[in-house]
Amino acid sequence: MESLEHEDDVVVYTKLPNGFYINTPMGKYNPDWAVAFREGSVKHVYFVAESKGNDLENSQLRGSEESKIECARRHFKAISDNGYIYDVAKDYKTLYDIVAK
């Protein structure tokens, strides 16, 4: 995600601390990044989970991690009113494609 540093659409990004978590039935889940994008004059914040490896095939995720990610998706959908988007992205292009749709 170091490429975020050079993207004009990114207002700010940060690695989330361990104290930021979502309670799930499988335990605490910590998304990796918070990213704010500029869209016109409005800033939108998106939480992004970064997975291990270069390919984000679900088979590469440990079972509990995959379940926690699904819980996080449902959590952000329930609280967001479309103000927050949560998903898994392996690089900036994937992230931007998710938030631009």
C-alpha cells in the first residue's frame, strides 16, 4: 500500500492500531488501513483489509480470517449508509476500482 503516498486522490491514509477492531463471533478483527479519498470537495473514508500474499484468493486466507473479513463487510454495510466501504484490496488499483464503482 506504499503506492498510496503518490496518489492524488488519496487525502490521507494510516495503518490502523491494534486497538481499532471489530467484534466478530470469531473474535476481534483488525482492518489494516484507513484511507480517505478526495471526491470533489468531500472526503470519503474507506477501511481496507490487506491480506497476505500477492493473490487474494479466498483459499489463501485462514478460515477464521476469511470469516472475520465477511463479518467486517456486513458490519460496515450495516453502519455505513453507504458512507464507508470496506473490502479487501491487494494494491492501489484494486482499491480504487472498489471505491470508484
